[in-house]
Amino acid sequence: MIKTAFQLASKIKAKAVMIYIDPMEDLLFEGRIPKNRSLYLLSRKKKLETGGDPLRDMSQRCKGLISLPKIPMSRMSIIKLAMTTALSLDYLEPGDKIVFLVGAADLGLLDHLQILDTAKESEIVMGKGLTGIAESVQPEVFQAVLHLSLELAEKGREGKPVGTIFVVGDTEKVLPLTKQMIINPFKGYEEEERNILSPSLKETIREFAAMDGAFVVGGDGVVVTAGCYLSASLEEANLQRGLGSRHLAAAGITSLTNAVAFVISESSGDVRIFKNGKVLTQIEKITRK
């Protein structure tokens, strides 16, 4: 399957091959990685173990590792998350083609090969909207909020579903369009204590996510406030049917500012990312039978 992925990448002139490595016993590959075809590895592990044969070990032949949250994810969700992250990090640009090779970690099998073209606005992800995000949001902050949103969607709070919004970046324009619904729980704390990149803040976020209102987060990751009402919203006709008030508010605030909004649907557990008033991508929660 890996050999086929690289052969296909050469044939269609794909810029990158992305392989989900968790189902693999090792990262040894005897074949040739074509020139001008970047290799990225996808994993729930924090880092790759190196030190093997540089000619055979894919961890030493790849351009980077894209980290995935430690939650159950479908094959398509892995692809969406990897592509969203790669575009936000400027690993890819609109017009690039990518070959994905994914599978189920518990089965130890790579079984799904897919080609995606970032030039096309598809149901997978709107590549054009994700480029340039780093202008207002640091890439590591984008990833941290995305992972946190997916974890909250999956685990909820005390076993109960959570629905909330994270508005990230361009706080100077965002804050005048908000109204505090409760006393700001983050006021008075040092910036390093309320940075979304701090693992110790995760449980605090989980507690406040059960409240009504949105989180406002700076592009540097500092949480400015929580429990606030977003006064800007789009007309329902401008969004796909079935999306509620949180999605309308996220579309509205991102249409008037340069912020990015992450919305967790309380009813479905899906996570949607908004930019410029539009849904860039939707990552569905796995439904357990």
C-alpha cells in the first residue's frame, strides 16, 4: 500500500504523501520516496522515535509529523484533520494534491487510499480559506484549539455533551462585538496561567465549556474571556440548513473580523471551523453503536 501511494503520487504529481503510522508495527520501508514528493507522517504519538537506518526508516525521511488528538477518529476524520492542520501550517497551498494512506490502529492495517486536491472547495475542506490563518493565529495555537475542541466534543464534561465556541485571533475587533454574560472567569490571572497551550488549563476550559457563551482567545493562545455573547450573526439563509445559533454567531463574528471560530455542536458532537463567515471544514464525531 505504501509503495502504491508513492507511485500514485508520482503519477498525478502530488506534492505530498501523508501516512497514518499508528497501525504500523514499524516505520521501515524499502522502497524509494520520489523526489519532489514530501512525506508527512500522522500519529497520536507526541514524537517519533529516531535512530534507525536513515535509508529505510520513514521517520528520518519525512518532512514532518502531524499530531492527532488521542480520541477515536474515523478514517475520513483523520484525513480532514491532517489536511486542515497542513494548510494552517502552510505545508500545503491551494492547488496542491495530496495522497493519503490511512487505516484503523486497532486492526494494525492501512486500508484506505485517497487523493485530495486543495484547489477544489469540496466537502472535505475549503483549502483557500485555511491559507493565511497564521496572519492572526499562531499555528501551534490553531492546532491546540482544534485538538481541544475535538476532545471536548468526544468526552464532554462528566459524560454529558458539551456545546461551545472558541473565537481565536483578532481580539481587538472581536471584543467590541461581544457582551459578557457572566463575570469574566479569566480576569486577573497572568497570561501564562491562561494560555491555551498550557496542559494545566485543559480541565479549567472543560469546566467553563458547560456554560453558555463563547471563549475569546488571542492569536497567541491567551484566553481573554469566557461566557460571552457574540452580537454579530449571519442570517440563517446564508448557512446550510440545520445549523443552530452557535454556528450563526460563529459565521457572523468571522465575517466581520479576521478571527477563526471553532464550534462544537452539542447535539451531534461535530466540530466545525469558520473563517470569513464560511464553514471551512467539519469533523464528525464517531457514533458508537
